[in-house]
Amino acid sequence: MANIIDGKKLSLKLRDESAKRVIDLKNAGIEPRLDVVIVGDDPASHQYVNSRLKDCEDIGLLSITHVLDAGIEQRELTELLDKLSSDSEVHGILLQMPLPKHMDQDEVLSHICPEKDVDGLTVLNAGALFSGREGFAPCTPSSIMHLIKSTGVPIKGKNAVVVGRSIVVGKPAAMLLLAEHATVTVCHSRTVDLKAHLQNADIVVAAVGSANIIKGDMLKPGAIVIDAGINRVDGKTVGDVEFDSAERIAGYISPVPGGVGPVTRKILLSNTLTAAERANGRR
Ligand code: NAP
């Protein structure tokens, strides 16, 4: 039976590390700060933002929320982002997605300065990831890497298969694995024989959004399986990997819920503190 990668436990460790970094910064006279911008009144977005604010409060990290009306002009939002980007007291900016349909997402994101883009969504940070420069990767793929590394199994030289190629999960996860010297294959909806790829994979990252699409008999025995999928089935949250069958074949597996999700939340805090440390010459 596979070892379970306990995301909740890992997230508590990250939380404690971040709480200590907040104290260190405050002792040095620096008040680390995350500004959260949300446009509109979508309940799911507000719920997501509220949980992030609680995470900040939990470690003593100052967070300020800016709630804008869904009907505002794009210019009002970009002006706010410009102001926050140039405010030296702000270290991280989180812009909650999705934006209202009348807005051009890429244009809006370009108003967040990359040093404060702690969610890793700007094109400049994507470029930094692609070219191996310092920046911020999106939080979910960073969490995926954290879970893989927690196993202690070296990544170098391993065959990794990432299923999904979105700009927020699949592609950056592939780049991060490549940076750690894995041999990376990216599968997607037009991949002809997913099973053939998975059977050669020492590391599997599932980022599809389709319940139980990856089953145990598709996996290589002993593989590390990280499931980023979040799907609702019969009122329950399940991943992209059929847990019961995969658990019998994999060497390590992250559950859903309790795997990638809790660590992703803590990565946002950690990135904000990194931004504050960098801005003050402490890294
Ligand atoms: P997305 O933008 O919809 O991308 C899904 C990807 O899966 C696409 O690249 C798509 O291929 C591929 N795909 C679809 N059907 C496939 C199939 N039958 N076989 C192989 N690949 C297939 O989704 P996303 O934003 O990356 O999110 C993926 C999952 O992660 C979702 O369940 C989401 O809720 C979850 N998620 C979790 C977290 C977290 O913190 N845990 C954060 C963000 C997202 P094409 O490119 O060809 O269409």
C-alpha cells in the first residue's frame, strides 16, 4: 500500500515556518503585508478570499482587502493595482480570479509588479519560470513540488508525467519538474494513449479536473502520485486519481482532500514573506 502524503501535516509545518518569518521581519521593523483585490460579489470567490485572510491572521501577517464593484471600468482596477505595485508598504498582491467578462485579464495582470505577484500569474513570472530566473511560480504547482520533495525521493533523472497543460497548474508544474532534472512528458485532452505514458512514469501529476480519470492499473508500481484535481461527485470532493485502486499500486500518493490544497494555501503566505524579505534585502 502506498505511503500517504499528508498535505495537512505539511501545511502545519509551513505555517509554523511562516509564523517565525513574520516575527523575524517584525523584529527588524518590517511589517509584511498582503493586499487582496476582489472584483464583484461571487460567493465562491469571497469564500476563497476569506479563507486566505484567515490564514494571514493566523500567522500575524497583515492583510488588506479591496472589494470593487463588478461594474467598474477596467481602468479603475488597473489604477489600484498600479498604486499597490508602487507602494513600498505592500509586499504581495493577490488578484482574485475570475475577473468580470468585460475585462482583459492579461492586460489587468500586467499592472501587478512581478516582485509582488505572489500568486505567480503575470506573464513576467511565467517567463522567469521558463528561463530559470528568480520569480514566483503559481502556488498550486509550487505545492505539488513541495509534496513530491516531502517523500525524500530524488527527482533528478526520474520520468515525470504531468496530465493537464493549463497555465496555472500543468505547464508550470512541468517547468518546475524540468528544473529539478526530471524527464518530463505533458499529457492533455488530445493525448492518444494516456495509460502508455503513465505506465512509464515514476512521478505522476494529475491536473485535469475530471473525477477518477487515472486508475491504479494505469500506474507504474511504486510511482509518486500527486493529485491536484478537485471534483465534486455525489456531494463529496474527489481528485482526478481513483484513490482506492491507485493506493494499491503507487509508492506515495496525495489524497483529495488533504493533499495539494492545504499546502497551496500556505505557499501564498510563504511567497508573500519571500517578497517582503527580498524587498528589504534580506534574501
Ligand atoms: P483546466 O484549465 O481546465 O485544464 C485541464 C487540463 O486537463 C487541460 O490541459 C486539458 O487538456 C486536460 N485534460 C482534459 N481532459 C483530459 C483527458 N481526458 N486526458 C488528459 N488530459 C485532459 O484546469 P486547471 O485549472 O489546470 O485545474 C485542473 C484541476 O486542478 C481542477 O480540478 C482544478 O479544480 C484543480 N486545481 C486545484 C488547485 C489546488 O490548489 N488543489 C488549484 C487550481 C486548480 P487541453 O489543454 O487539451 O484542453
